[in-house]
Amino acid sequence: AAVSVSADEYDDLRQDMLDSFLAEDMLDISEHELTVEQVQEIYDKLYHSGRMPWYADEDCDYVFGEGNLVKKFRPKVLSPKTYDRDLYEQKMAELMAESCQSWMSDWQKALSVHDYIVLHTMYDEEYMHNTGYDSLIGGATVCYGYSMLYMDAMNRLGIPCQIVVADDTGDGEGHAWNVVQLDGQWYHVDLTWADPVPDIYGFSLHCDFLRTDQEFKEGEEP
């Protein structure tokens, strides 16, 4: 039987997953004897860690072996029909140039990038766009897109940042936000709740910026 997907040994598997994506090869994971649900859970942790390139998809390709266990695995790439990699890199360079200066501390950069994204993005009330690409290029996305773009920008700056995904925040709806590490401590950052709906030009809230676990729990649910 497969062991728990939370076991530390799967950190090595996650690294293999990343390597297989970069090499554009299928990864043979038959030795682990995992179901597709377990493999997806392992990959989700990698995907939300900020280590995967922004153009990696949440979905994966699978080859099954005996007992319907996963034999081979490979993360998918976002469809070229839906994104322009060169354009994304160009716009990301503009974001960095406009929001970050060499004299800024990591704390100041975290705030400046936060405000840049909020001020250049509207919440998509029709729920048609959900990626960081949609935020950066199209200017509209939902919570997951805000989080993806912020995570990518922070990690490019050398500031560890990940995504937190909650299936139900207490109101029956899911949500996504970030945690960012500054001076060795992790803080919660919620860009979605910083962006008023309907959009207010030039306005960004900071009530959910760099909150500790305790502050986040005691405050309004994300």
C-alpha cells in the first residue's frame, strides 16, 4: 500500500517532478505505487510553493500501470493559445522596474509589488480569468490569479512566497492568498481583499498585508 503523501521522502519526488517539467520528459514514478489523487496532492504542494515556472499548469498528464496506480507523470504546460511567454516576461520586467528600487528593503519591495498588482488589476466578477497571466496581461483575475502573480514576483526578488488555498473559508466558498517570508518569519498577504469591488482607481487596502498567523486568525476571514 502507498504510504502517506505527507511523508518527507516526497520532497525528493517533488524535485523530480520539477526536473521532469523543465526537461519536458515523462517521469517514471511506478516505484512509489501512488494513486492519481495522491500524486496530484504531492504536485499541488510543489505547484503552490513557487518553485514551478509560471507557465506550468495545475493539471498533469498520467500513464497508468497495474491496479490503476500512476506509472508515469508529467506536469502540463499552459496552452500556447492562451499565453505569450515573451509578453509576460516583458510585462514582469516593467512591474519590477516600476515597483522596486535597489535602495528598498525586502519589506518595502513586498509592499510596493503588492500595491502595483492591486492598482493594475480588477477583480473578475464573472470568474472568467484565474491566472497570474490574466492579472499581468489582461488586468483582471480572481483570487488565485492575484496570488500566482504575487508569488512569481516575490520569488524573482529572492523573497520566499507561497500560495495558500482553502476549499472553504467558512462561507462555503474557496479562496487563495499568499504567505511571504521576511526576516525568517512567515506572514499572510491577501491581495484580493486589498482590491475594492467595484474597482477604485489608485486605491489599495493594507488591512491584510503582512499579518501573522494569530492576527490573520483573529481578523476577518479571507
